[in-house]
Amino acid sequence: MTPSADIMRLLLHTQHIFKKVNEDMKLDVRNGSGIQVSHLNTEIVERKGKGHPDTLCDMASEELSVKLCEYYIERYGRIMHHNVDKCVLVGGQSNSKFGGGEVIEPIYLLLVGRAVGGVGDDEQVPIGRIAVKHTGDVLKKQLRFLNVDSDIIIDYKIKSGSVDLVGNFEGDVEIPRANDTSLAVAYAPLTETEKITLEVEKYLNSSKIKRKYPAIGEDIKVMGVRRGRQIDLTIAVAVISSQVASVKEYNQVKRDIKGLALEIAGKITDKKVRVYVNTADDSRNKTYFLTVTGTSAEHGDDGQVGRGNRANGLITPYRPMTLEAAAGKNPVTHVGKIYNVTAQQIVDTLIKEEPEVEQASCYLVSQIGAPINEPQVVDLEVYSEKHIDQIMDTAHAIVEDALEEIPNTWKGFMKREYKLF
């Protein structure tokens, strides 16, 4: 019997090749140690949409970081130390009903972190005003039916940073030093199940769909489960109560959502796809996923930074993941943010330049105080028909270019070019 490609890779797993990228870091390129995710019989993927309470917290933290960066640059000519990567949302109470409803008790959102509040004798940075006003502006854009003046309370507890981290951030060095000992991981390419789960939520939350189907709220969660060649999508969608006058109209919205999801899935796979929408609905007890604002946060569902999507926008238990929350960390020295982007760029480029690489993962780990472009190790796990020796030069060049670019990554964060949740 001829061994399968996956078994052959397992037999070759002990082969490790190291090459120096610089004096303080080694590149490890190795064969994959298991079966590729797309070859497994079962696969599970989750995506929390932009109106989910956890995603709202990620979004609020990251947008506050961007706004602080803009203020620091305008006033001081440089980004000052900050980490506003903690945020919690306490769900409110609402009374939704077909044709209308109201928020009875507002949502409460608390931004927490550390940030430089002033330099020398300079006046204090208006952190509170930036946090409250800008977060309100962001939420107003993301949730069409949320009244930021009455439906939510935005609060903050942001203090000055610790002496050692501020000193590390402000050190007079050419290359910034790592703000933490942290790790990041990325993988490529996405499987069909991953692509479908991601793209269905993005499509349902697109401006095009909102214009055509205004009853579809922003709080959308997609769970994709593949068994063999069958993919089941369970989709929870907050329906806007003011936009549906009856159960009949509500059920039509559910049918529309199912059709839209199947439309996207059909463009990605030829596998059988089944779609289930709002399966917790109970017509006997007259309970439906109706919301006034488009998010479950209005009625008891809470949220927190880091509990939702990983940096690539998905929750994938069959893939390597880290618990690091990238949103809200400073974009200059916090490797918990920067390395997620760098690792993704490395695997995406490797897949593009080496078509024989079927699946790749990149692990990066930093050491606090070391230059941010000198990780302790770059570990590349590769599934490829080519021998590792044949892709080593390509991998080396890709990693070297990616590390060289790290000190400029902050510019991309400022322009919101990178996916973080």
C-alpha cells in the first residue's frame, strides 16, 4: 500500500532546517505534523459579526487607539505610549415588538487601559473626550438603529502607563523595542468552510444588503460545520423590530437571509450547503430574535475585548490560535498586535510565491525589550509537495522582508488597512 501524502509528511516531520535571519533570530521551516484541515472529515468555524457585543468591544478599543495616535501625532509629532486593549460591554434591557419597541435600560460600555495623558508641563490630553465622543461616532456608523444619546452609556477608566513600559516605549533607539513577551500565529490559505463563514457575515452586513434588506441587523453570528462534503451554516441574525410588522414579515426576512447565504456559498464551493437561520425562535411561545437597535447587547448580552474573532476575523478551533487580543494595543511597539499582521503577511506571501505549498502556519514570539524586528524565533510549518530544501530560499527572503518592514507597520494600523477581529 502506498503511503498517503499526509503520512509521508508525518514521517518527514523530524526534518528541521534552521537559517539565521539575523544575529538574534533563527528561522525554522518544518514539515506539517498532521493532516491538513481541508482533508479532515470534520471542520468547525465561527465568525462574530460587527454588531456582536464582543466585536463591538474590539472595534471600540481599536478605534480609540487610532484616535489617540492621531491626536499624539498632531500635538507631539509622534505616537505616545498607550494600550487601551481592555473593554467590557454590559447588556441593557429592551422591549422589542413587531413594528417597534424601545430600549428601557441603556447598554453600558467601559473602555479601560493606559495612555500618556500629557508631556511635561503641557496640558492634559483629553482622553475622556476622545474616548466618549469618538466611540459614540463609531457606534453610530456601525449600528444604524442605535441612538447613542439614549441607548448606550460610554464610560472610561484610562490611567497613565507603568514606568517600565513607558520608558521602554520612549527609549531613544532607532528600532522600537517590544512592549511585551508575546506570541502570534497566522495560517493560509483559508479552507472553503472558512471562506464561506467569513464571506457570508460580511455580505449580510454589507451596505448593499442593508439598503435592500433594512430589517437585517448588524449582530450576526455564523457557525460553519463541515462533515465530509456537507457544510451546515447556523446563522443568528438580529432582526430590526421596527422593520417587520408581523411574524409573516419576520419569516420572510429569514428566508431572504437563507437565500443570500446560499448565494455566497455557491460562489465558493460545490459541496452541499444547508443554512439554518435563528433556530432558537419559538412560535409557540412567541419568542423571536427581534431587536430595536440591531444588536443583542440591548437585551442582556454582554461583550469583552478578545472573546471574539482572532486577528484574521475567524474563530477556528482546528487551527493554531492565540488568546492575544490585538485590538487597542499601541501600533508601534506592542508585538501582540504587530506580529499578528506580520505572521499573516508571511504565510500569504509564501502561498502566493510557492504554489506547491498547500497549507502554512507561521508562529512568532517576541521578548520584551528586544527590537521589535528581532523575534526570538520565526517558526514556519509547511505542507508542500516540494521538499523543504526547495522552498527554503523563498521562505528566508519572505521572512527577512517582513521583519524589515515591521517598524513601518504602525502606518497601516493608522489607515485601518489590517484586519484585527
